[in-house]
Amino acid sequence: MTTSSDTADLVIPDLMVIGSGIAGLAAAQAAMSAGMSVMVIDKGRRIGGRVSTRRAHGFTFNHGAQFMTARSPEFVSLSTAAIQNHALAAWHVANRDALCGTPTMRDFPVYMQRGLDVRQGIEITDIGREHDHIILTDKDGQTHMARHLIVSAPAPQSQRLLANVAPNLSALACSASYAPCWTGMYGFSDAPPPHDPAPVGDDAGPVGFALWEADRPGAPAANHALTVQAAPGWSQQHLKDDAGDVADALLAAWQEASGQTIGTPVLKAAHRWRYARVVTPASDDAAVTSSCGRIAVAGDWLGGARIEHAFLSGQRAVAALTTAPN
């Protein structure tokens, strides 16, 4: 870390990426492949964004994105390589051919991280521009510099960060909207009773998607963990509820929807994703670079809600920066 008093000794990367989710990692890999020096910073403790996994008291929960699909040649190529490196597995789920991180969903962004300089626990609060450099200030008052910047945070966070330095991109982010998602996580000392391994739930809710973690491809059978994600409408209705109350309500709703009777969990928790699913994406025809040509945006809020959209947006941001006049 450096402060403004010693920036003369700072090694300034060609590109700084805010956010280590799929869009940010895709952007960083594309920039590195183009010969740029890259640094990725993220306010969280782990990479992956909403492609996330939580471990607690011996249980493992994939409590963010549940699966992904691959259609574009670029994402198919990455997914094929990830399968060959045992970071993804084929999975027929929810009546479609899909892909699942293996042994956890977070193993896919871990695979995407290879070779990158990623630094966690850095929350940027202000972005400015000084001549041919982008100046970023974090919550601790420390400054960071780069020649170019890609912001891959969720749209509301991108809107705030870019309001002063790139108002056109801030306005673009303002045009996107999300649905929230509550996720309940339950660990049991005993294996579940015999059951259909297919996920339970639908968007009419309250349960949107739920399954035993051991039913995932490549998952350990000893992980007696149940993940229950609420439907968007239910999540919005209960957005400000206490996490403990939500965990109780979702477990009861799952038992009713699945018809399964289970004992008392030894671990019970709930996590609220405020920006879980893109409802209204920004126009995919809009420019993704600032007027100065040194700042770009990426994220699944640009063009679609799938993990693949986030990946493609990261590649698009790098392409736009490298061709923009600055």
C-alpha cells in the first residue's frame, strides 16, 4: 500500500480492475493476454462475487449462483478448459444442460484467477483523474494509481463510484435494476432421507431453488448440507427481515414444498444478496467507456443476467479501452 506522499515510487499498472467477480476476472485475464500489467482489487475477502461458496463448522454451502451455462465460443472455450482442469463439471439441472463448479462453485473463479495479482480487503470510496492517471482512494485514505480502470461492481455501486469522474457510465449503471435473494443454509448431523436429487422450487416461491449439496456433481456425500434460495418476490417482500427469522421461514417453506421431513439442523444461517439477479439490464448498445477513454464498466448488468454475460462484459470492457482514444 502507498499513500499520496510516496506515489513517485509507485509501480503504476496499465489497468486496475475494481471487483474480483467473474466480470472483473475476465477483464483482468483479457488485459493480461493483451500484454497489459493488471491489478485486481476487491473489498471482500474472497474472489468470485456471487459465484460463491461458504464453509462453516464442517459444512459447505454454494449459497450464490447455483450453476451456469455456456453458449458463446469464448465462454465455451473457457468452460472446456475448466472442465479439463477439474474446476467445472457437466450437470443436467432444472431441465437444462448446465455446468457446475467442482467440487464447489467457487472453484471456477479460482481457476479464472490463475496468474492474476488480486488484492482483497480494499474498498474504494472515490475515483478521480489526474492527467493520464486514474487516482483511487480507499476507505482508509490510501491512494492507488493506474493508467486505465475497469469498474465491475454491481450497478448501484458503480453508479456511486463513477458519478463524478465518468457521469455517462454512472447514468448507464443507473438504468439497470436487480432483484434480491435470501439464501438459507442448514447443516445436519445425519444424512438426508431418500429423496429425488432434483432441485425443489420455482420463481412463484417462496422457495426459488433448493437442493442438498451432496447431490451436486463431484460433491462429497458426507456434506449433509441443505441450501435454500428464496424466490425474488419473497426475497423483496422480506428484504429487511431478521436473518434468523428468514432462516426459520425458508426451512419451513422448503419442507412444505419438498414434502421431506427432517430433524433439527445443527447449523442454521441466512445470507441476503441485495444484488442477486439482474431484472433490467442496461442497453447492450451503450458505450462502456468514459469520455476520457481511460475508464470502462463491466458486469452482468450490461446485457444479461447469466454468468456468461458477466464474462463477456469483462472482455468487452478491455476491448473498448484498448481501442478508445486517450
